[in-house]
Amino acid sequence: MTSIILVEKRDYEPGRPLWQRVPTRDAEGRYLNDFMMLIPKLSRWPEVRRAQVFEKLDRVFAEFEEEVVFADLNLKLNLLWISMRKCPSGCLGLAAAIRERIPEAVLVASQAEVMAGRADASRRGGGGWRGRLFALIPPISPGQR
């Protein structure tokens, strides 16, 4: 069991790459937003616990049925991919709902979030590994934001 499509139908599709299955537009032709969440060690969890995660995800997607178009859970990578219609809260509302029910789930940050984190780290002093990481990222001028 490599990958499970969680929206529309529960189906197993090993072998077809995600980029071939993920929709880029909704039925009206509008672009979709995508994001990923990592659920560490999900593939090692007992089958009963994984089934509970599937049920919790199904409930979250039912709550967000107007926004969520596609969801894929890759058990080999422990990665949840979600494609959704644009909404005022962006992906954060859905990600927060998933995290509330599955605390182990971690939102994979975009470059913009990393850059915002850099600004936060510089205000805090930015020591340790975070400071070294952000030292590798070139500074942003106010006009680039």
C-alpha cells in the first residue's frame, strides 16, 4: 500500500506519480492551492491506529468538502498532499483542523513561511541551528515582500 486517495474515492494507486494525478484546476477552471503535511512514522504505526487517522482525515475533509478537491496520503513517505480551492483562510484553516485531530501532523513550510521565520529569528537573536540556516538565505529588501 503506497498511496491512498482520500477524497472522491478511497483507492490505491501504486506506480502512478503524484504529478500525473494531482489536479491543477477545479471544474470551473480556477487554479488550486496545494500544500503538504508530514505525519512522521505513520507507516510504522499499527494498522488500527492508521485506520483511525484515515477516519479522522475523512471527517476533516467532510468539514471542508467545498474547498478540498484532492488529497493523497503516501504511506511510504508519510506525506499528505492536499489540493484545495482558494478560500479566505488559505490552507491554514484546513491544516489547523488536521493538526487538531492528528497532533503528529506537521505542515511543510513554503518559502514565504521560511522567509517570515527568518524575520522572526532575527528579532529573537537567531542563535543555534536556526541562525546558521537563516544566515544562508539572502536578506529581503522591503520592496521584495
